[in-house]
Amino acid sequence: MEKARNANENRAIIASKKWSSAHRTWAILHLAVVALIFLTSSEGRPAANADTHEFPANVTRALDLEIDFNPGLDSYSLQRMAAAVLSRTTGVTFEEARNQAKRKSKKELQSIIKLEFPIEFVEVPVRVLEKLGDVTIKENSFHKNPELAAIRFNKDGIEMVRSFIHPLNEKSAIEKALEAAQMSFPRRSGEFTARLTSSRSVYVINKNADSLFSIKLSLPQAMGLFKDKSYLSRHAQFHLMMSELIEKHNQLHPDSVLDFQVESGFTAFKKGNQFEEAQLVRKLDGFA
């Protein structure tokens, strides 16, 4: 029995090391991007350009570096990401864009991925979603979170959820649930401009509010080091809980150097074991 337990422990250690190596590579890269955004901002708080709605220069530089140097982005990944951006900036279908991307060099693909694009979303009344399944809406209790208006708001007195759709996601869980119930809420775009990262997170400018934030979206077939990027309610709950715990720790220990990217809040939808997804909004001034 002792030998069996030791064997199991050894296998667990080996598996942990394999995962840790890949995770550490991505974590270091992601933290470097966020740190660069903070360090290259004159005030530590990046803001959208109110005149052009283009991304601030410091954010652009950081995101460019992530696309250029992420070792997990192979040619197949770059082609799919570029095709997603092309299909939203040129109006061609994803398949047409994919064919175009196949003829591009690595540098050309990276340049396309760095383009800003209009991100799509669906707006659905909360009461409609509640008829289909379970809806969760939570926000960070330690902060004012104006950026959350991007994902939950009131329209003519009706509580709404705006569900953003990652350009690499063919159909979101909410769209599938609505389709299964023979309901339809069309996709929209134009109010928000986005940029891809090499993960499921997307950086977004709210044109109407001149604000900039990051949003983590569900992406079952992702690009990069990790292929399964489904983002579920329990993931969002955990990330928000950790963010609040760190906030509480810092309040109790003013001299603490512990810092973290602040999670503003999230919305989540789940219908049994059929459909589930969450979207988490992050402040980009978390290190300020």
C-alpha cells in the first residue's frame, strides 16, 4: 500500500510539474503585459482616446508584444485569429478570411491580429434568461465599477445583460439556449471596439463611455497554450472571490505589497448541463 501511495504521489508531482511549466510561461507573459500597461502609463490608469476611440499607446505596445512573443501561438492559431479579425473588419465570411490568412506570412498574420475590430454581442432581458436557466450577476464590493455597465444595464426600465461573443466563438452558450427555446436576439456591434489577446481575454473600449477594460470570455476552442478555455460560473466566482480577498488583506495591512488585477464583476448563465458560460470584467488600473 505504501508503494502504491508513493507511486500515486510521484505521478501527481510529475503531472503538476508539466502543468506548472506551461502555466508559468503564460502567467509570466500575461503579468508582463499588465505590468507594462501600468508602467508605461503616465498616470498608471490607461484611458480610451475620446477623440478617435483608438487604444492608448501603452496598451497597444503591451498587446503587440504579447502577440509577437507568445510561444504558444503556432501558424494554425495565428491563421484562425487573423481570420476572425479579418471577417469583422472587411465584411467577408470567416471561411473567406481563413483562405486569405493561409496565404499570409507570420508577420502579416500578426499585423492583422493587432488590428482593432468591432466586437459583437447580444442584449437579452434578464427575465428572459431566467426563464431559460440560472442567471448570476455579481460585482466587486470594494470598488465602484462603472465599467460593469457594459455587461448589465437597464433599458426602458428592463434589466438587461449584454453578452459579448469572442470572435473565435462561433455561437455562445446564451445564443444556443435561445435557439433551443426558439427565441432570437440578433447580434449587434458598433458600440464597442476590441483587441485580441493570445488568450480568451479581450480588451475593449466602450465608445459611449470612453472607458477601457478587459473582459474574459468563454472560448471552448482557444488559441495558445491551453485549448479548453470554457469560462464558467465557478471560474468567475473564484476570480472575483480572490480579488476581494486581496482587497480585504490590503485594507487590513496598509503596508502590504500584495497587488492584483482587480475583477469588477461578472454575469453568468447556466441551463442544466447543456449550456453554460460566464463573462468577467477586469479593471485595467488594478496596479495603480
